[in-house]
Amino acid sequence: MSAEKRKWNTRVDDYLNRKAAERGHVIAMARMGSTALERGDLDGAETWFRKAAEGGDRVAMGNLAHLLNERGVPEQAERWYREAATAGDSHAMSHLGNLCARRGDREAAEDWWRRAAAEGRVEAMAELARSRHRGGDLEEAEYWAGEAAEAGNVEGMITLGAVLCDSGRTSEADPWWRKASEEADAASLIKLGHQAQQRGDLTRAESCFHAAAAAGAPDAAVRLGLVLHRRGELDAAERWYLKAAKRGDAAAMTNLGVLANDRNDPGEATAWYRKAAELGSVPAYTNLGRLAADHGNFQEAEHWFRAAADTGDQAGLRDLEELYRNRQRY
């Protein structure tokens, strides 16, 4: 068929579809909405999807909800997700769970995710697993994370790794972290870990960084060490810091110095801080200054505090000012 004839047929189809939609044909209305959306006509898409949704078309209800959510009206979106979900649309159930979670109703969110998961929605399984993990229900979390992970969902793999970690089965988590590293790029895994860290979900952050380390992310080792450090797992943190330090990571060297200082080994602490300082680590400058000040070597302390302050570091500036005040006092 020639290109000209195809265009003519398309115009005829569009004409007939519009006429059917204008006569109240629900499926035609839904098609008009999809066509408008493809053209970037959001107002037109919303108008036709709404007509079709009000006519009882389940797919149009879900499409209208997606569009309203993207246009920044989640309250209206939730209404249509609910309509579609009640009509049996598992995709809408999953999205409705997301909206409920966003406004803080975890119980309702889990209910909708559970319904969607029972209908085979893998993304709902992953969300439900993550929520049950945060709620402390490791058994149900492991079940749904396992289902999602087996289906190839990266979020499920990461949550499964975190659940297995919390269950004391880290060796079982390793294969899932490696699998996640094969399915997602290292940058995405680092981003997920950072987001979990910001929420205070350190177990999930650890799982993300483990997967990122398996994917070869150069800064995953030090990030993993920081998470373990915050959780009080100092031996494990030190092992990851050492891996990062061997690759020349100044932050890892600085944190190795912190661990050494905390166990009252100023000699080792100084050695690590000096290595990090040679690479330009500003925290290492201030830590060297504090060690020097603690030992009464105020000239060296001033040197390091000034080096930090000259970079614009506020901690270094405060330490330098405090050093001057103490020297004037005595």
C-alpha cells in the first residue's frame, strides 16, 4: 500500500472514529483520547478520556487517572484510579496504592498493593514487600520480595537482599545483589541507595550499595562502609573502607582514620588522615588539626585548620577561631 493511500485510510478512520465518539460510542471516545494524547493535546485527551470513563470504560478510567496524576491533580487521579481498581484493573490498584502511600495511608496502600499483587502486578509485589519490611514483617516481606525478584524486578531483588540481611542470612542475599547488578546500571543502584539513606532506611541502603559494588561502581564501597559505620558494624565498615582506600578513595582513608582514632590509636589515625590530606580531603585537614591540638602542637594545628578554612570549609574556620581564642586565653 502506498504512503498516500495509508494517509487517506488513516484520515477516514479518524473521521469515522470521531463521528462514533460524538454519537456516544465509549470505545471510540477512549480512542479519541489516546489519539489526542499521542499528538500532545492533553486537554483534548482529558476531555475524551473523561467522557469514556464516565461511560464506564475501565481502560479510559485508568488512562484519565494517569493523565490527571501527571498534570498535578492527585486527588482527581485517585478518584479515577479507585473507579478503575474497583472495576478490576490491577494496574490501577497498584497506582492507587502508590497514591495512598504518598499521602501517608500505609494501611490502605498495602491493601491495594496486596490486591494488585494477587492479580500478578510485579511492581505492586515489590512495593508491598518494601512496606512490610519497613513494618518489621520479615516473613511477608520476604515472600513478596521473592515473587518480585523471581519475576526480574530490581526493586524486589534489593528488598529481598535487605530482608535476608535482617534475617541474618547475608550469604543468601549475595546472589540477589549480583542479579540486581546485572539488571540495573550502577548509577541507578547508587541513586536508590542514596534515597534510602535519606529516608533513614539503612538496611535497604546497604542492599543497594552491595548491588552497586557488584556492578563495579567505584564509590559503592565507601558508601557501603558509611552505612555500616552508622549502623555500628565497625569491622564490616572497615573492610569496605579498606577496599575503597586501596583504589585511592580519600573519603575512605579519612574514615579509616576516624575508626582508628575512636579505638585510641592516634598513630594509625594520623597516618590515614595524612594519606587522605595528600589527596585533598578537607575533613582530613580538620581531623589532623584536632589531633595536633589535642597533643599541644598548636602550630601544626593552625596549619591544618587554615588549610581547611582556605577552602571555605566552615568547620575548619570555626576550629581555627577556637584555636586563636584558646591561645589568647593562655
